[in-house]
Amino acid sequence: MNPFDGPVDPQKLEEYLLSPANAAVHPPTSDLSHPLKDYLISSSHNTYILGNQLYGDASTEGYKSVLIRGCRSIEVDCWDGEHDEPKVVHGYSRLKKREMMVRYTAVEPILFRAVCQTIAKYAFVTTELPVIISLEVHCKMEQQKKMVQVECPAAIFLSERFWPKNSETCS
């Protein structure tokens, strides 16, 4: 559809804006032989935050939404959580107040486990292309060990197209 054919009225504008010609992410070509740098990759920063990064809500819905829309690069900020469960949250200041790290955002954390489950469920719904995960790990060693035990991360993050099921990813 060419929006410049004839006069543009509100209906034509809406049709164009909602058409594939105006898509921010175009379907990948079948030629995937080029280096990664040659491709435009749809990415998401602070994927888990819905709204403002200082006081928005954190939810796995952010991951679900961007993955279904074809995003191939997401961010996961991991911090030590309660009950030895790593959490995903915006971050902490480096200032200590009464020997405790103080959060500088009002965003509530979500469990790393829930984020992994969401990624596993929605990463390859739209496309089989790999997902690049910017994993920022701020956890102590004990919780890092918990992170690698969550639902076999290799199986979660790798598509069958790139890592066949018969390979030993979880041994």
C-alpha cells in the first residue's frame, strides 16, 4: 500500500499505520548466513518494567509482550532475593543505610524463575530466530548457583532449530 496515492484521509492513514508496510519489525529474510552485525535486531531495555522505570510495575507480561511482537534482545537484571530465590528488579544504589542496600526505585521485584518460565513459553511463538539475553547478574555466588538450576536454562533459551532436542543440554 502506498499512502501517497491520492489524498490522505483519516481512514487511509489508519490503514497505512496498521499495515505491514509500516511494521517496526519486518519478517526476517530466509538468508541467515550474514554476521550478526548485518541484521537489525529489535531489542528491549528494562523489559520487565511496565511504565516508568522509577515507579512502574514489574511483570513477566513485559517479556511476554515484547517476545510475541518479535523482539529478539531482552534484558534481565538479577539481584539477590529473599528465601534464596534470585529476583529481577531495576537495581540498587551503592549507598548503604544501616548495613542494608537501599533500592532507589519503587519497582517491586519479580522472581527470576518466573521470568525464565515466561521466556521459555513465548520466545519462539513468533519466530525461531534466537533471543539475545542481556543477563545482568548482581547476585552472590549462592544465588548464582540457584539461577543455573532454574528449569535447565540451556533448554529454555535455545530453539530446537539451533539446538536439536537430542543434544545433551540438561545433563
